[in-house]
Amino acid sequence: MANRQLLIDSKKIHVILHRLVNQLIEKHLDFSNTVLIGLQPRGIDLANRIKKILEEDYQIRNIQLGYLDITFFRDDFRRNEKPLAANQTQIDFLVENKRVVFIDDVLFTGRSIRAALTAVQSFGRPSGIELLTLVDRRFSRHLPIQPDYVGCQVDAINSEKVLVMWQEKDGEDAVYLVEK
């Protein structure tokens, strides 16, 4: 791969994930009125990890987890020269009057979150929406969106990309800063 710098190794990711889970538990306690929604494509890997830790390490059961595709809700989807390939939305519950936690790996411009806010309305009107992100790319926001739960903050210039790798999919847990 092109020039890349390791920002977070697997040990630090482990610590960060457990801290994020503990923050969720502090705020939501039993999760009976809370749903987790991973944003396609890369937010679902983080969402699956969060759910697994909640269930296995903290014995919290009956966690509702869904996956939301925001491809055609983005305000820039028509600006691509190549056709977009949509992912699949898998939400088999209503969000009506539920507390929704959007989960995404990297918060960059905020446009994905704006699209998710629109897309989730198809499943009801939540009582509230929060955002959990592993990496917050500060100073890159196009919209006034901030995460409620942050794994770490990274200052990167626009010619750099933050790449999150997961053991299950990529063979390692790591976060890299990569030259585009």
C-alpha cells in the first residue's frame, strides 16, 4: 500500500472499544429503549464489535442492531463519475420513540451522518439520535455535526485518508493514515 502511518494499533483499539462501550452503558444502562445502527459500509464492522463486547463482556442481552445504507441519501451521490453500488439496509425493527446510536468508523465531513439522519426516518421517528465514531477527523467538517462518543481524534490534511482495518475483514485491527 502507498505511504501509510500507523495511528492506532490493536492493543489501543481494544482499549478504545471498551471505553466506548462503557460510555454507552453509562448513558443507556439496559438498552431496552436503545437501538444501534451501523452505517454501511465500514460502520457495520465497528457496530458488530460494539455489540459483541456489550453481550460477551458485559452480559447485556437483546441489543437491537441494524445496518443502514445511506448511498442514495447523500447530497453528493450524483457527482460521482462512476456508478455507485448500494449496500443493503438491514433494519428489522422500528425506531419510533427509540434512542438511536449511529455507529461509523470515521467522521470526516459530516455528509454521511446528514444522509443517515434522513434515511432513518423511513423506520420511524426516534426520540433521540447519538453518534459513536472510532475516529473523528477534526477540522474537516462541512456540516455542524459532532460525535457523542469518540474513540480518538485525528488531525489530517485533505490529501490524507484515515483507514480503519478490522481483524475479521482485513486481517488486523489498526488505524492508518494513508496518502491518497
